Amino acid sequence: MFRYFFFCIILVLLRPGTLAASAQDSTRLARDTIAHTVGNGLDPTKSYSYNTSRRDFYKMLYAGVPLVGAGIALSSSNENFKSFRNEYARQYHTHYDDYLQYSPALVMLGMKACGVEGRSSWSRMLVSDAFAMAIMGSVVNTTKHTVHELRPDGSNRRSFPSGHTAAAFMCATMLHKEYGHISPWISIGGYAVATTTGVSRILNNKHWIADVMAGAGIGILSTEMGYFLADLIFKEKGLKKHELPERHDRWHKPSFLDIYVGYNLSGSKFPTPYGLLSTNLGINAGVEGAYFFSPYVGVGGRLSFAHMPLKMNRDVLPRDLEMNTGCAGIFLSYPFSSWVHLSAKVMGGFNHFSGSSIGDGYAIGGNNAGVFTTGLSVVIMTSRAFNLRFFCDYSATSAYVPSTSRKLHFITSGSTFGMNF
């Protein structure tokens, strides 16, 4: 129950007035002139300015809070994701995530030591990062010892949230805050490493999917809070490079790379010698991205892995349907505002169905099939760097059941979280 209470506290902080009044004078920075590069899509011969106001306190919550919320929402699917992991990586066991979690921070320190000018002076950066580490460590350890969530491998009751993932996303956000203005690929690289750390914690059977999602949100929130507190102390002192405005231009090309998580629902039924075969509600996870040539049109694709329980008549079978999908196609976008975009896609590709025996000499799957996918999504640009999208996709693929021409139709609904570039 504590995890739900913890999330409610964070939601309360989203109110515009919370803690803002006391920080009104301290958080007001002078109008800052930012010379953008062509890579940011703006005219390098002009200057652009923005104000940092008290609203920045709750704006910094927009990236981390959805991840914490997604972690809590996915806690009911922990066992499904564990089955998914056991099917593909039961013997997976490495220790590289113990070190990988810190690599974005090491890159940041290395760039600083080599003289690459970042957002902050040495003293301001170190104070910001010290605040972030203190907040992250306190929240993670307090929550672990309060929730007492059992790890997937049963080793102890300190599973929720993932400390490794929180540290990795904290370090990635530090790198993004200091050097994201140079190139979006620096931020993307940092968050890719952080995501790899989180995924490896699941593959190592040390954490549930909910632990990793919540840990990622806590890591981002901790760094945002650390930099916010340092800004109160230092004001403009030691500020070398001001961050780019949180909201990019409405007509900016909405290229993205997201983590894709959803649920599959299918009403398809297939006759077999043993009865009527159908699928239950299953999970779908993967990576989706697109490159836009204009604010409206782009190309992209998705790699995903689905895990759908099977039923014979009314009995659930011990073997699930597994589906690995790769597809590519056209992505469309329309910006209603700098905050909200409507996106659509049409893709084609291939599915690989895992094989499964459901009776003497009768097997399903074990084949490749074409797939058609289309869908709509509402995209919320939580900041210049991050997006959160809610999607509903429809897919049709050739049947995995032999001797039938019926198609497998299913709806996938869920959300993605990722980087804009």
C-alpha cells in the first residue's frame, strides 16, 4: 500500500502553487539569451530568451511522475513479465549493470575535465549532483525498507524500487542537464545506457518491471530536484550555459525513440481437433522510433515481443503464444500545440511465432508470418527532451494455427516513454 501512498504525494506536488510561493524570488533568473545552433532547428544568427519562473518547480515533475505512475500501474503484471523473461533469458546472469549505472556520470565528468563547457561551473555542478544523489538514495532506501517487496529470485525483500535503475537514470539526467544542449544524441546515449541497466536488472531476475519503471522515475525526479535546489542557492552564479527552453517549437520535427509497453487483446478464435483455440489478454513490450522529415511526415519502425496466454475452449493452456515482431512504415503527426500532438502510423513487417504442441502430433506456431499494423496515439511533450504517448494499435497477421486461413486480429493499447531528438 505504501507505493500508492508514495505516488499520491508526488501527484499533490503537481499543483502549481505547491512549494512555489516560497521559491518565487529565489528561482527567478534573469532573461537569458541563448544562441541556438542550426541543429536545434533555430536561426543561429538570432537570439532567443526565456524566463525561469516558479512554474519550473512543477514542470520538472512531468518526466519522472509518469514513470513512477507506470511502475505502480504495471505492478499487477509483474508475473506476466517474469514469465516473459523466463521464456527468453532464464539463464541470463551478468554483473555489468553494477558498473553501467554510473557510466553517464563518468562521461559527464570526463567531458568537464577535458574542458567541454557545460551548463554549470564545477562547484555548481557538484552541488547539484550531491543534492540529486542524497535525494535519490534517501527515497530509494526509505521506500525499499517500507514496502518490503520480495525480489523475483526470492533473495530478499528490497525489490521496490530498483536502486540500480534509479542511479542510472539519475546519472543520465545529470549528463542531459549539463551537455544536452550540445547534441540530443548525448542525452539519447545517456538514457539508452540507463534503459539497458534497467532491462538487465529484469533479465538478471533481481527486479520486477514495476521496480524498474518506478526507479527510472525516481532517478529523473531526484536530479531535477537536485538542480532546482542548487539553482535556489547559486542563482546565476556559475551558470555557464542556460538550458534550452522546456517547450520546443510547435512545428519542430517530432522525431523520437521510445520504450513501448502495452496489452494485447484479441477476439480471434481458431478451430482445432481439440476444440476452439483463443488468446487471453497478454503483454507487448519493445522499442519504437521514427525520424520525421517535416513536422508532419516521417518513417520509423518497431521491434516488439508479445506474450499471450492461450485457451482451449475455457481451459488455459500451460504454454503461451509468443510473438516477435519487426515492422516499419509511415508515421504522421499533427501538433495541436507545443504540448500535445496527434500521431498516426501505418506499418508492415513480419511476426515469428514460437512453436507449441497442444496435442498428439498437433502443433501451433513455429512459423513466420506477415503483419499489418496501424494506430493512433496522443503524444504529450513533457519537455524538450522527453515525450509520453498513449496509443491504441490494431494489428492483423496470418494465423499461427495450421490448416486455417483465418487471421489473428488484436488490439494493443498502452503507453510509451522516450526521447525526442
